[in-house]
Amino acid sequence: MTQTIDQVQGTTDPAAARRDHALTLAAELRSGYLAGSWREAASTFDVTDPATGAVVASVADCDVADGLAALSAADAAAEEWRASTPAERAALLHRVDTAMRADQENLAHLITLETGKTLTEARGEVIYAADYVRWYAEEAVRVHGRSSTAPTGDFQIVTVAEPVGPCLLITPWNVPLAMVTRKLAPAIAAGCTAVVKPAELTPLVTLAFARIVEDAGAPQGVVSVITTTRADEVCAALLADERLRKVSFTGSTAVGRLLLERSGQRVLRTSMELGGNAPFVVFDDADLDLAVEQAMIAKMRMGGQSCVGANRFLVQEGIADAFAARLGERMAATRVGSGFDEDVDLGPLIDERAVAKAQRLTDDALERGAREVARAEAPEGSCYLAPVVLDQVPADAAIISEEVFAPVAAISTFSTEAEALARANDTEHGLAGFVITASLDRARRMAGRMRSGMVGINRGLVSSVAAPFGGTKQSGLGREGGPEGIAEYLDMKYVAVPAF
Ligand code: NAD
């Protein structure tokens, strides 16, 4: 990138200057990155800033032919990349990691421009994204098979982990950089080549990241990025192509189901990180300060637009009023505004549809008898939504079963641990759950019985590069992060060899 953030220091309106800086960066990102080169597509599509509704960039609108060209490149590069040494793959990822950290400000500016999230959160996302690259640089040289003697004693069982082959990586808009690296870094470390398909709402930071990968020396075709408004058509063509061997998807459960159906036709390896409906359970014995602090993290990170964000607060009767009042005070004090303004806690939601959905779910809860405890202020503007706290939310309110994906906290009360557990598990999803209690026994029981892929005990944040992130039930298949994450990109071959 040609500009540095130093150029915006010292101006009278720093937020406007930061946004201008982001616009300059965005203007450089027009082409798709296919087959190791930057290519213009036949048409382009607009990217908008959710804070203003203004068009901030136009990028390549790749079609099926572009998608297949990217897959051809991934296929052509597959044998050579598979034959690269683990140390070579690790070295490439280390160079990418270093470059991402050096370019943190520019990458963060692009994230803020296209998602609306605050610069503070965007900076955090860049480091979190780079952490995945670093983790898998280190993991690339630690891929193990095993060896054992067959029960019959006449031969040895030797297993070898092999890359699955060319992968399609489809990512969502809410964490646009970290969701790419959480997939791409283990794929590269495993020896796979990849076609990345970022969300159409947020293509910019992925294109900027592709430059970093290119500059770090990734061989031609190992990574391609196809930006497109025709995700269904383009991805269907790739999924039907026999050269593709794996699809990894993060997004909604509805799209995940469709991709699973299509993948089934060709028995593709799949990883699916889908929607959530996380319960946040607070027991009477909880430390109130800690409960509210962790609730704020679980609810308000990314303005509630997180798959592991707390969707339902289940609070025991004895602490419920105090918890609702304190959470209300905190949420009402949230400063909402442009993500480029360093004094702001929360930016806009991603688009008007997201705002409309949150308003529908809030109105539905209020009509069914919920009580509004607190509401913050938000600026005028179609994508801004004032944070809201509701309590006495009845079990039949739609917000209890649908992912709100917004800064709306829905509180219901319970009386016994058994009731809390039953209600926590009463969802088709099973991504994350949270338990706040001072009792170790209760924490252990709840963690063991909650039907979700992840449980936070006295913590509102579970994500870590070293942990296996993923869900049960309709929240998905497979895990990302930790040693488990690289296994998603490896096939285990077993070789029978004569006994020693
Ligand atoms: P989405 O399903 O609409 O889109 C996700 C991605 O899929 C985008 O890149 C989109 O272009 C693409 N897509 C859409 N239709 C497609 C099709 N027919 N074929 C191929 N690709 C298609 O989801 P979203 O609104 O971008 O993201 C929000 C959802 O993602 C929420 O449900 C959230 O819970 C989930 N999410 C899950 C995780 C996780 O790790 N489990 C992480 C972040 C977000």
C-alpha cells in the first residue's frame, strides 16, 4: 500500500481524515486476484460504507469463467505446493504474519470502511487474523501421522497426512479478515491451494490481504480471490467441478445447508461454521460486576454481530433485577457513531436489512410482553441502531429462537439449574454458551451438559487461535483453530508395511 496513516495525523477532523485515508486505500483495490495476477473482470460492483451509505469502491464482479480460472490455477499449482516442504510453507506464513502486523493500520482502516466496526475493534481483528497465520506457520511443521503394529502382528500400520487438494473458502462479512486467515492459513500450512470467496459486502480487506500474500512470495495459483455478487452461480460451478476437493464455509445455516447438499453430490470434504444462538446463563451466586462485564463482551463485541455473541440472557430470579438494571446502565452509555471516531464504542450495523431484522425482533418481543429496560442513543443514519436491553422476554418471542445479530440484549429469568439447562439447550443451534457462577460444581455440570461446541465459564469470550472453534447441531461441522484446524485440510492415508 502506498499511503501510510502518518499522513492523517494532525488534521482538524481526525475521523474524516481517517476515512479519507481508507478511501484512498480502497480506490487501489479494483481487480480480482486470479491465478497469481490482478485481473479486471467484465463488470464491477459497488462497496458501500454502512455509516454513510456512500459507495466507497467498485471491485471486480467475477463470473463463473473467472471462478473456474481461479480453480484451474489452484489445480495447476496443487502438485508443486503439495510437494513443498513444511518449512517452506511455514516460512511463507511467517512472512505473511509479519507483513500483516506491519500493515495493521491500513488493514484496519479498510475493515472499518466496509464493515462500520470501530477502528479499535478493526485493529484487534487484524492482530487476531495475523495470530492465525502465525499459529499455522508454527503448526505446519507439526503435522503427525502414527505408526503401530497390526493386531495380527505381521505388518505395521503407518499413517501419513496428505493435503486434501484445491479448496474453496467462503467467508462472511462480520469478521472479514480473520475468517479468511482462519481458513487460508491452515490450508496453506497443510499444502493445499485455495480459492477465497469473500462476502460481497466486504471484499476490500481480503483484496488487500491478497497483495500481502503475493508480496510474501506465494507461488502463482496457491491463493486466488474471487469477489462476486454471483456467489450462488459461481460457487455452484466450483462445487460441481471435480478438481475441487474441499469447501470450507462460514456463514448462515441456510446457506450452509445448501452447500452441504451440493457438496454431497461429489462427496466433498466440508467444514461448516454456521449460525449460533448462544445462551448466557447467570446464576444467583455470580459476582454481579463480573457478570455484567462479561455480558458486555459477549453481547457488544462487533455490535452483537458475532456468531458466538450472547443471543439470550437467562438469569436466575434472585439476581435478575440487579443484572438487568446494571446491564441497562452500561448499554445505555454506549457511544454510537462512525467507527473512524476514536471516541465511539460502536459503529453502524452492516446494512439496513440487519437493522430491520433487529427492530422486528425487538418489536415482536415488546408486543409479547417484554419490558424495555434501557436504550442508548444513536445518530441518524439508516444503518445505526441504538443498543437496547429487554427483560421479561417470553419464551415464544422470536428473538429467543432467531439470531438477532445486533446490540439487543434479551433477558429472561429462570428458577432452577435444571430449567436453565433445558432452556439453554432448547435451540437447533449449538455453537457457544456462557455460564456465570461462583460454584465450581455448577460450572462443571453446566459445561458438561450444554449441547454446544464451546462453553465459556465466567468468560464472555471464547475465541482463541489455539482452541478448536466450531459448533454442534445446526451450528456446523468441523473445527477451526488449534491443531484441529489443520486436520480439516488433511486426508489421512494409511500404508501397510511389512513388520519390522
Ligand atoms: P451468509 O450465509 O449470507 O453469507 C456468507 C458467505 O456465503 C458470503 O460470502 C456469501 O456471499 C456467501 N454465499 C451466500 N449465498 C451463497 C450461495 N448460494 N453459494 C455460495 N456462497 C454463498 O452469511 P452472512 O450474513 O455473511 O454472515 C452471517 C452469518 O454467519 C450468521 O449466521 C453468523 O452466525 C454466521 N457466522 C458464523 C461463524 C462461525 O464461525 N460459526 C462466524 C461468523 C459468522
